[in-house]
Amino acid sequence: MITRRNCPICDKALPDVQAAADRHFPFCSARCREVDLFRWFDGRYAVVEDIDPDLSMEMSDFPHPPGSPDR
Ligand SMILES: [Zn+2]
């Protein structure tokens, strides 16, 4: 039985050959794999839901909102 997989980041359907190649599995590309990695590093994986990979990459550049007080 063949199970269709989707990329957990962008929800793009993964072709069977992609799983066989196992290069970025279970992601569709190295980009999505890195996005997943950044989410774990930021410790907010559970918070992020439908954010676009590009947007997620930009957000990772700003760990603290500008203008926020230290305490
Ligand atoms: Zn993807």
C-alpha cells in the first residue's frame, strides 16, 4: 500500500520518487527542511501553523520586536 505524503511545511504533495530519493524527506526541498529546523531552534514550533516559508525565514531575523522594553 502506497501512502501519499505531504510536505509538513508547505503541504505540497510529495511524489513517490521524492521519498525514494530521501534527499529532503519528509520535506519537499532543502528550503522547507531548513524552515522546520529554524522552527525548532526558535522553540515555537507549536505556535507556527500556516506561515509561508518565506515569511518564516524573515521572522527568524527578528528575535525581539523592535522598541520592546527589556523588562
Ligand atoms: Zn515544502
